[in-house]
Amino acid sequence: MDLTLFQGERKSGLSIWALRVPVLLYIGLMILVPLLVILQDGFREGIGELVHQITLPIARHAISLTLWTAALMTLINAVMGLATAYVLVRYEFPGKRVLNAIIDLPLSIPTLVTGVMLVMLYGPQGVLGNFLANELGFQVIFAPPGIVIALLFISFPFVVRTIQPVLMNLDLAQEKAAATLGAKPWYTFRTVVLPNLLPPLVSGSLLSFSRAIGEFGAVVIVAGNIPLKTQTAAVYVLGAVESENRLGASAISLLLIAVATLILLTANRVQKSWESRYEN
């Protein structure tokens, strides 16, 4: 065997490990160690006590509120995110670049600032909030609708930015062929375009749901911290920490982590199944 080749392979192997070790250490310290710590803390008194903490009436209500508001937000974002991505890709209009840039603003604005903006808009001192409350009897702030609106604001870019690149890369030949054969635009969209957009639509929607169940900053401002009314799971965790109920905080945190992990795995599975289908 050529000695020079052997030395080259050895140096290559060392350089690979020189890159792998820092990455693995970083992932371990930043992600795995905190997860192991909260896992150990949540189960320190046994699974029975962990289940008890999760099934307390106040905790159960917080979990239920978190899940159904996030689910409702996901359905709305799925429809509006798909429509927005389609408009941005397929149509030209004045201000398109500005609108495209605005889509990403919720990702850069601190969520606490988002909460303050929504309170100023929908609060009782705001014109719109005062009208909704007094004329229509519809309360937004310190009520579940405020939670849904806050989640819609912070999660909207996930769906749009997931669908947009796929839509940009779609081949227009099938759509043109369908139009040539006399198919109406809605029928063409439903039978030709939408099937290709389902994977990113589902993936982006699940990512927005996963993001929403852990939201704290905007929700605590808009909904407050009213037990059995507007207290979400993330806000409940804060209350448990402040009251020195570490076990309760760890139990709810583990549940949120489990739900988020399941959602992310499902999103990846959906994406891979559709990719393999089109490859075959």
C-alpha cells in the first residue's frame, strides 16, 4: 500500500473527527443534557405522580386550551398560508416585494412586542377592541380569541415559506395542458396543483402547530394568566416554577416536548413519504 495514500487517509479521518467531536459535544450540551435533566426531574417521584400533576383540573384545562387553540390556528393558517403563497408566486402586482418581506416580520419581532401590539389593537382602549366588545359582545383580549390571533401572527410564516419554494419549482406544463383541454382554473388547481402542494402544506402546518403549543411571550400579554380561563400550558409552567412546584412544571414541560416531538416526526414522515412517491 502506498504510504502517502495511507497518510492522506489518516489525515482525512482525523480532520473528520476534529469536526464531528465539537458538533456532537455542542448538540449534547445544548439539547440532550437539558432534555435528560428535565426527564429525570419529571420522573423523580414516579410515573404516577407525573400523571397526577398532568391531570390536575387546572393543568388539564391549560393543556386543553393550548391544544385546541393551536389546532384552530393551524387550520386557519393552512388555508390562508396556501392562498398567500399562491398569490405571491403566481401573480404580479404593485408592492409584491414589500408584502413578501412583511411575511417574515413575525419571525423577527419579539413575541412580547407582538402581544403589546395586539393589546393596543384589540384591547378595550382600542377602537377596534372597543367596537367588538361593546357592539358585538366579542371579547378578544383576556379570552381564547386573543390566544388564537396571537398564534396566527407568530406562526403564519411557517406555512407560507414552506409552500412557496415548492410552488415556484412546479412545472407549468400540466396546468397549461389542462387549460388547453378546457379545464376551469379551480378544477386545475384542485386536481393538478394542490396534490403537489399537500406535502409542504401538511409539513408547514404541523410545524406551525408545534411552534404554537410552546408560545409564551405573546400569549401571556394577550390572554393573561387566568387559571381555568386563559392560562395556557406554557404560562402554567411559569406559574408552577414561581410557586416552587418543580414537579408540576417538569410534568407539563415533558408533555409539551412529547407532543412537539411527535408532531415533528409526523411532519418528517409525511414529507419523506411524498418524496419517495414522486421519486418512484
